[in-house]
Amino acid sequence: MCSFASRFSHNNYKKKAAMRVRNAPPENNNIAPVMTLVLLVVLSILLAGWQFLEISEVSGVQVYLPMLQSVLLLLVVTLGVAFYKIKTEAMQSEDILGLTHEASRLSFKNTEALLGATAGGVVRVNRELQAEYINDMALELIGWDNEKAVGQPVSELIKLQGGRSADTLIQIIRDQFAKQDSMFDLHDVKLLTNRSELKYIKVKTAPIQNEEGAIEYVALVLQDVTADRVAMEELYNQASRDSLTGLYNRKSFQEFLETALAEGRKKKSVNVLCYMDLDHFKTVNDVCGHAAGDELLKQVADLFSKRVRSTDCLARTGGDEFAILLVDCGVNRARTILERILEDIRGYRFSWNQNTFQVGVSLGAIEFDASYRVSDMGRLMLNADEACYTAKKLGRNQLYVNDDNTVETDDTAKQDEGENWESILKSALKHDGFSLFVQSIMPLQSSRQQLERQYEVLVRLPHEGEVLSPGSFMPAAQRLGLMGSIDRWVVDKTISNIANGNFVADKSVKQVFTINLSADSVNDDSFVDFVRVVLDDHGVPASFLCFEISESVALANFMSSQNLLNELVALGACGSLDDFGSGISSLSYLRSLPVSYLKIDGGFIRSMSKNRIDAAMVDAVNKVGQVMKLATIAESVETDITKQLLKRMGVDYAQGYHCGRPIAFEDIYLADAS
């Protein structure tokens, strides 16, 4: 871990997760079993020896597309663990208190049988701080034989490591004898066993009174939490790293950037943000397959890693997209580092099965200083992204540096590029310059195969001989405030195509077209009226439409999302929640959103055939959908191995290149006939 990134290690993730749990809204009673279900599914797969491991090892498949919002792994599981532990600890504390009270009531000769029956390791300590009784579970945990352990000082038996843990335990026992306090806890302390093993344990202490009411003994209840600690460490690592390259993922990178912005204002430091996009990666992937694409990404990541400094942060932020945060680095020094990366890539050749490819990389960088605030992070990332796009337009395998280092970028050369995008997008809206594509959503379960035929509607922009995907022009559309207009264009053309394509007259099977909505449309009070008018004008029933809102948009605009979906459902359309699992509060709010479909975050789907925890999370989210009677859709399905795993789990639908590549809207009937 780089020295800059080390400030955001496991402990910081734990603090943030804990803060999110404390600040989470009160859970509905009906949600509690769902939260427990999420945790239990994960743990069941852990304990069952990872039933998906065998398949993934045989397949050798690991996809290359973006690992989006891995933080579900951190957030949902942390919430589930917290919920489960609170319940378990409350019950355990109640049991221990009841046990010690009962032990106090009985004669001391009977307390050993009572203490031995409790679920946990138990040590009974006298006033000389010696162990007078130890049950079998405690002996196994500390690694002692009963004959040797009884009579030993408790400090010799329970050797706590780190800080003043050992002294703290002794002081707690003394305080209980002196003050007659009811219970004390020590959480996640390290124990050095008699076998020289290091374990993590939880210690609970409770006093035992004699017939006169005086404290005669203190009971120590020991619980081995080593497995929990190891599992959580793995979860936190999974949440912060890209599983293919080992670099940081997008979510972690954004947290590093946020902190750099905050610290930059305090230290008056200068940093550089660089976005990098591989050139010709798609050619390698199309010619040689996903395995080759994966290997290329790993090799390129290694090349990048050799050039960045220990103080910098390097991340894979998308399928073939990377980012570098150059800390305490001015633009001139950054140019030197980035130009060396360019030189390395220009001299690099990728070989696969007797095929050799020359790949390139387009780099876009922007310097930012203390004038930037944390609230400017979105604009900063957009500027870096547009700089990277400019590098591609200049001929690819180029470095383009946006030299503007102020927050107000409208008066700089960047304005020219912004005006260019504005002209392109407004012209496309005015002259129907966009194109509609659709991608099939395949039913996986036989019970759903004859019910309906589903498609997701996708927008593309033909421009200068290329067909641009949304990733190329949507950042500019968002910055220019055109997302709502593009949404309306998509709705209007989709309904028009349904009317003109004889879909209404075809009664053989139900057709459903899913349209993605931006936050602009979610917050537009007139959007539903617009949809109603277009449907009426074309004579198309609303049941042909499903409106999809991403989880992040729904959580950031919850009341607006709820109201919009309620009105659309009242029209006869249905709702879908996309990228489910990227927010910790999603389970709390899900039951309040009138959606029929739950689309599982593709970040977990892409790597589930190789990543056991991702497979566990997909299974868990699918079960959440089942409990709430929602149909589940797995997006980004790229291999048959993944599809079979999803089918076995009971996921209802699959979407991705393995199930069907995007096709022009007007080609739907041709595709169905073939």
C-alpha cells in the first residue's frame, strides 16, 4: 500500500463503516430478517467451502469489465454483521447475567456444572486472581491442560497482547471484586495461547456472589472471534481493491481524492489528477477473448505501477480505464512521470496465442491546488475525463494536460471544448442525431421464459464515423444540464418505435422496454405528464415500459424517486432499481420503492466465477429480492459459466454480451426470428 493510501487502510474503513451504521435510519422490523439473511448467506458459503470455487477453477474465466461500486461488499456486509452482532451480544450478555445470578443463588459446588454448560469458554477467578475452574472450551482456546491450568494466575493463562490489554483485564477483575460492578467487556483483543498461536478473542466478565451477597468469584467468558476478524479483513480488502489487477478500485480512489482535496486546502499543496484510457483494448478482446483482455489489463497495470511513486495512488476505475493521483506534485513533474508511462506503453507489445498487438494509452491530466474544495471533486473528475477524451481526439496514445488550475474553468481554453460538446449534443437532440439500441434481457428460469420478452433501451451517438457509447458523451451532458432532455428524447423515440414496429398488435408475448432515467428526470415534476402525453399520442399502453433508476440516484433523491415511480406505476408502467447494492441504506428504503425488478450490481456479476465473496453477495442480494417478491436481473453476464451459476442460484434474468449484444431497435424482429 502506498504511503498516501495507507492512511485509508483497514482501520479507516472500519471507522467509516461504523459511522454509516450509527447514522443509518431506523430499521423497519420487516427489514431485520432480510439483513440477517444477507449475513447468513455470506457466512454459509464461507463455511461450506465456497461451493463456486470448483467451477471457477475449471473455467479460468475472469472478466475485464469495470468493478463498479465494490463497496456493497463493505457496506451491506458491515451492516449485516453489526446487526447480527448487536442481537447476538445482547442475547449472550443476558445469558451470562442470568448464569452468574443463578450461580450466586446456588451453592458453589453446583456452579461448575452451571458454568460448564454455557456456550463459551469460562474461567472462574478467585480473589487471589487465580483460576479455580476452567471449562473445556476455555482450555481448548488458551491451549492448557486442566491439571496444569487450575490454580495458575489468570495473567499466565490469558496472555493478552498489544498495548495495556493484559493490565486492563487484571484491573477489570480487581474492580469487580471491589466495586461489585455487573459486567465488563474487552473486544477483539489478541491472545497468545500456550501453543504460541495468536488469536483474537472477546472477553466478558461478570461477578459471582456468595450466600451473603459478597463477590466471591469473577467469571470470565472467552469467545474466539479470530475467524470473524479474518473474514472482515478479507471483506475490507475486497471492498477497496480491484480483484483482477490488485490496484485500488474506483470507490477507494474517490475517497483518496476527496481526502487529497481536504488536505490540500490545509497544506496549500498542489496535486495532479490523471485519467488514462487504453487504446485498441477492444481489438484484443474481440480477437482473442476475455482471458486475453484480462491478461493485458494485468500487464499494463504492472507497467503503470513501476512508474508511480510510493506517495501516489493508482487505481483501475473501469474496464480499460485507470486513474493516478499524483500527490504533492506540480504539473511539470507530473508531465515527466506521465510521459515515461507513455514511453513504456509505446514500446510494449502484447502477445497471445501467436498474435501480437500494439496498444496505446490516452492520458488526460489536470493540476489542482488549494483553491479546490471537496465539493469541487465532481467537476475535477469531469475535467480530467474530458482531458483524456481530448487526448484521444488528438490521435490517441497522447498526453493532454489541462493547464487551468483554478476552480472557475469557464473562462479558460476548456470552455472551447465545452462549447463544442454543447453544439454536438444540442444538434443531436434537435435533429434526431442519437440512435436507439436495445439489449435483450434473458429469462433464466423456465417459469419465466414464456411470460414476456424484455429489452433495455440504450442510447448511442453517431459522430465522425464512430458510434459513441454513453460513457463518451454523458459526462458532458451532465455538466451541460442536458440529461433530462436526452431522457425525454429516448422516451419519445422508444414509444414511437413501439407504435411503428407493430409491437402493440403482437399479442403473442408481452414486450417490455426498460428506459434508464437520470436524476434530472427524477426531479422533474413535469416528466410523468410528458410520458402520459407521448403514450396517448401514439396509442401505446404504459405496460410496454419499465423505468429504471440507479440505486445511487434513488438514495440521493429518495422522495422524488418514490413519487415518480408511484406515478409511473399508476400509469401502468413498472419500475426497476439498477446497480442494487452500492449503498448501505438501500435495504432500508427498498421496501418503500414501488419497483418490480431488482438489477444486481454488475461489479459482482463480472467476477463471481473467480471471486467467492462476490458470488456470495450475488446470492445474498438475489435472496433479498426473493424475500421481497421482486424479480432479479443480473447485468454484465459475459460467460456461460456465470450464467449457469446465476441460474443455479435462482436469479430470474440475465443481461450481458453472453446473452445478446446490443442491436438497433428496428432489428428486434430480425433478431427474434433468428
